[in-house]
Amino acid sequence: MKVKELKPVFSQEQITSRVAALAADIDAHYDQAPLVAVCVLKGACVFFTDLVRAMKHPTLELDFVRLSSYGTGDSSSRTVSFTKDVEISLQGKHVLIVEDIVDTGHTMDFLLRQFMARGAISLRIVALVDKCERREMQIATDFVGFPLESGFIVGYGIDYAERYRNLPAIYEVVPE
Ligand code: PRP
């Protein structure tokens, strides 16, 4: 696909203000309880670094996962696996999974099932963008930056063929 145009969807100012509001909600929710924030690489990297720096949680721990997924979109033929797992123990801690986009829901379905077996006190998801158009797995997002009906978006960590992750705002890709 050739990209004709990038159409602004969420501006840098809108993102900054939503991230600050999410950080405040998350801080209020967990207060001082033991908490690990897990970044789902690569897409969530920019959102994650802004979010955790906006949070005031006194003992927040950070970790990272990277997942790969094979197969077509439908639930019967989609396989998700770790290419990088967390390195710190989740036992006896609350876990906040930090995602850029929840789309079909397969990635989060896999991660929730994996983390559930690790003895976490609770598992919650913060998604910068919750996109419902192609949802196949029932995933409840706990904190959401922006709900989005449809559209192929890039920027602020989100790529098209590995490009555009460094853009400070979010755009919709308009193909030629
Ligand atoms: C994207 C995105 C989410 C996942 C959501 O990752 O960052 O992790 O897809 O899709 P789903 O809800 O349909 O499972 P991608 O596999 O493109 O990798 P990336 O984060 O490294 O860009």
C-alpha cells in the first residue's frame, strides 16, 4: 500500500491532556498498592514512557513484553506468543498492561491468560486507543485514552510497516 496522506486524528495537545487524565485516574485507583506497569512493545513504547512519567505512584515497577502473532484475523487460526517476557515477578502485585491499541483483542486475550497464572492480585488494561471495529475477543479495557470506531492509524508509537512511530501525534493513513 502506498501512503497518499496522513490525516490528523488526535493532536499532540489532545494526547498530552488525555495521558495526564489517565495517569491521575490510575494513581487514584491503585493509591499505594504494589503495582507493575507492563509495556507491550513496540507500539506502546511512546505512550508508556509518557504515562509512567505522569504517574505519581510511589513504588511503581516497570517491565516490558514483546509478542508476535501469526495467522489470519479469526480466532480459530490466530496464534500469539512471547518473543520477550517480563523479567520481574508479578506475584502479589497489581499489574497494569499498557497497550497502544486494542483491535481484534487477540493480543490482550493471550496476555491476560498468561498473566493470570502468575499470581498477580489484579490485571487491568490501559489502552491509548480502544478500536472496536474488528474486535473478535471480548476484552474489557479498564482505562481508555480514546475510543475509535474505525480507521488505520499511525504515530505516537503506532506504525505502518515500521514507519511513523516517532510522530508526536496520531494520524489516519489515507492510501493512494
Ligand atoms: C499491534 C498493537 C497491539 C496489537 C493489537 O501490535 O500494538 O499490540 O497489534 O492488535 P489485536 O488487538 O488485533 O491483537 P503489532 O503486532 O502491530 O506490533 P507492534 O506493537 O510492535 O507494532
